[in-house]
Amino acid sequence: MAQTQKLEGHAAVGMTTTQSPFIENAKNEGQLYIEQPYDLYSEENHAAWRQLYDRMLPQWKKYANPHFLRGIDNLCLDPQKVPRLDDVNKFLCSLTGFKAKAVSGYVPAFTFFDCLRQRDFPTTITIRDASKLDYLPEPDIFHDIAGHVPMHTDKAFADTLVRFGECAHTAAEIAASIRDHDEKIRRLTSVIKAMARFFWFTIEFGLMTGRDGLKAYGSGLLSSFGELEHSLTSPVVQRYPIQIEWVVNQYFEIDHYQPLLFTVESFDHLFSLVDKLEIWMKDGKLDNVSPGEPGVGEADLQSFLDAHK
Ligand SMILES: [Fe+2]
């Protein structure tokens, strides 16, 4: 009750990204996993969802892979309103066991991957400002629920995410076995960088070959009105069959359309690549990946160090 009263005054500002007192409060109190305070979404928040969904739908039909389109149908998302996570989970959980789990903000790398292993998907619940629909450096509920979650309805894709979470455990175990502290940090930093790059070029920005040509399965593409079409039709984008040795050494920048994308043949193919990533990790082949983006933060490193003490 006290929590409800405290939040009443915040209802007018809603759940807009970077402007939500509810989220700031949760962060200040150190709460990572939170409830979705559905009544706090304002009319503007629902209008933002409606506009984002409306303009993406025709793009998805043209450029999204068939697994994603089936996922959109299976989730029965309401095009008019920000979804309730409980409603999404009723459909999602019965298909693959995955659940969208509301979080207040950044989830350290190991924690994030370990959630995937447990079939929980850390989900941002704020939504971008209705007056700035095109570019958002941070994830929002449209990216997470409309971009990621439809893919989680596919069994082979869901199993691949779980496998990726298992790789994070392998990385933490290997790090725990290294005695010299500086060497442990150096190698772990390189391995986390390799995992982040692999995740970026597949789960976030992956393309897939198929009977109907090249389609997108990466959530960063599927939640971006401008970049989805650009990724598949622009002559300036380089698109190559995925190679682990390239992906783990390839830096990326997040603030512009991706100039380089990689294709997989199927989700079974993607799963086999995650297996290979783990073998490479065990063989020490990820210990010296090329420097550059993404940076590996203190919280990311610590999350791996804390996993296997
Ligand atoms: Fe994402």
C-alpha cells in the first residue's frame, strides 16, 4: 500500500525511458528484478507502442524471418497497448518455457546470460518517448518484447539462448581456475568481449538465409524501423556467411546502422556455432581477441568472478 501511494504522484509522467521515477526509485533501492507497474503507463506511452507497432508490421512481413512472424502470431500482442508481461508469458512459457522478467536497468553480463540459461529474459519495461521513435541508445519494451521475445517462441532459437547461458558458466569456471589475478582478468575480459561480439552479430543483428532469400532474425534489426530495410536492401551493407574467427575479433559501434552483418543458415546452425564457441573458449582461442568495442565494464567482470568463487 505504501508503495502504491508513493507512486501515485508519478502516474502523469508514466514509464518513459530515462524519465520514469518508478524506475529511478527501484534503481536507488538496488532492486534489479521488479514488477511491471502497469497502471503507470500513460496514454503517450501506449501511443508510442501503437505507432511503433503500426509502422513495423508491414516491414516485418517483408523482411522478418518466418520464425519471428510465427512468434508474433503466437504471442497475440495487442497492437494498441503496451503489453502486460504476464499476458505475454502465458503464451511464451507454454511454447518454450521462456519468461519475460522485468528489470530496472542494466543487467551485468554474467547475470544476463545466466538468466537465459534459466529461460528468463531480462526485460526493460520503459518505452521510448513518443516524440523520438527512431533512435534510442538503450533498450526499451518495444525492443525487448516486439524485437526479442517473438524469437523466444521458437524451440531451436530458445535452446540456443540456453546454450549461450551455459557458455557463460564455462567462462566463469575457466576464470576461477586461473591463479594469477592479472592474467585471470586479462583472459576473462577477452572472453567476455568475444561473447558480447558473438551475441551482437547473431541475436541482435543476425540475418538468415532461406527459401525466400535473406531475412532478419536479430532483434536490433527487428525493432528498428529504418535499419531493418536498410540491413537487407542497402548496397553499402556487407553481408557474409558467419565465421566464428571473424565475429569474435570484429569490433562494433552501436550509434549508427551496422555496415557489416553475418548470415546463418538455420537456428540449428546457430546452435552448433555456440557449441563451437564453447570449445574455442576451453581451448584458449578466445583469450586474445582483437581490442576495441565493446568495452567490458567492472560490473560485467565482477559478475563472472562472483559466479564461481
Ligand atoms: Fe537487445
